[in-house]
Amino acid sequence: MSSIPCRLLVVDPSPDIQASIVRHVQGRGMSVTAVEDPESAVAAMDHNAPDIVITDLFLPGQDGVLLTQELRNRHEACPVIVMANNASEADVVQALRAGAIDYLHKPIAEDELAHALYRARTVSPGNLADLSGVCRSEHRLIVESDPAHIRGVISWIIKTTALTLSEVRRLHLRGALQELVMNAAEHGNLEISYGEKQQALAEGRYEELLEERLARPQLRTRKIIIQVLYEKEAGCVVYRVIDEGTGFNWRDILGRSPDACDGKDASGRGIFLARSLFPDLTYNDPGNEVMITVPLN
């Protein structure tokens, strides 16, 4: 097993169940985030990129089967364990078909939980840094330009390529990638200017603006390419985001001083902040390809 603590997300409306699971996993190299409802679970999945999820089958507002499907859609590699007090065989089968890998009966016995977590950890992808003999790895994702897909894609990237980073550094990387990939979709492929976006947001018609751009044949077929290169010898991961737009004048934005990035002209602020977190951020000459290098130490 990896020496990196395993992040466990527990979804259950009962504080007693949450506390019981926390007690059971003490000393097992796990950090636990506990939430009460599906909405909080989805937010925690996107924010924390847990390694394993344990969720009740019968939740307020949404059943655990639908939540299992949602969580697996957001990050397919994350194993989900379902639990319930009096679930029927049909309920359990439905949950397993939705993507759950195991079922626990409430009240949860400590040894059964330990076995379920062990099985979940053995089916989870390991960290590249822990695999002997692997010196280089590449991922290449081709993503549609609809911004609705971007959060889930970035969660997968963080989960798959950045587990060796500290929690703070993962948050920095998530924020930077969110900005760069959103820019590639909105400003690059869909050709939405900063002014157009701000006006649409102010008027409550941002979704209409996206639909209008995605309906244009010359724009909707454009894709975003995200390349991730792990270099063990160099001790870094390189992230590259490429869009199919015409580019932009990135030199003016990166040449600003911190005082120049104020509320009067906030265009490019996200790129400016991304470079503040990752100073080696670079663009190609046209401005439709951006790269950041993240040290693993």
C-alpha cells in the first residue's frame, strides 16, 4: 500500500454513523471527510478527490444509487461502497450495477468495514511515484468545449496525477487547471470575449450564450486537448492545455504588475493568479497552448 494517507468520504445523515466509521478507521492510515447529503458529497468529491466513498443507500433528497452513479461519472476510478440498515437484495444489486464495489449492513462491524476498505484500496489505482520501474507516463484527454464537462475532467486529472502533492498544492493545481481549461473552452474554442461573458453573467443569460456558441457548426466541433506528462527522473508533472482557437495576446496579461490586475479591468485575472501559483506558466506564440510544470517534491 502507498504511504500516502487514504482519503475516505463518508456520506450519511446520521452523526452517530459518521462517528462510528471514524472510530473504526483510526490508526489505519486514513483521513475522513463526513457529509450528510448528496449535494455536499458531490462538492466534497470535486474539492477533496477522495480515494474511497462510503455512502448510505437511502439519503434525503436523493437515493444512494443515483449518488453512486453521479460520483462514478465524476471520477470513474474512485471505488464506492454502499451501506444500509434494511436494504433488499434488489436494492443491493441495483447499487452494484450502478458502480458500487461492495455493500455493508448497518450497524457496521469493524472487521467487515476493514475488509471492505482493503478490497477498495486494492482496486484503486496506485500512485505512479510508488511504482518501481515506471520512469515516464503520459495521459492525453480530448475534451468537448462545453464547460459543463470541465469540473469532472479536472477532478479525474487531480485524482490520477497529483496524489503525491500536498493538499494545499492540489488545491492550487485544481484552481490553475480550472482557469486554464475554462479559458480554452470559453475564450479559445467558443470565442467568447471577457466583456461578452461578464455582460451575459450580469444579465443572467450566460447559459444562453453558451448554447448559442455551441450551436455554431464551426465552433461546436472544436476540442480541448489536455496532456499530462509524468517524469520520474525530473521529479515533476507537466500539464499542457491546447485549444483550437486562434489564440490571444497573453503577453500583455503576464506583463502586468500585481497592482495592474484590479477590479476596473479584471480580464486575465485568472491567468495572472495561475502564474502567481505556478511561475513557470508559459504560452506558445499564438496563445492557444499553455503549459505548467509542477514539482512533485
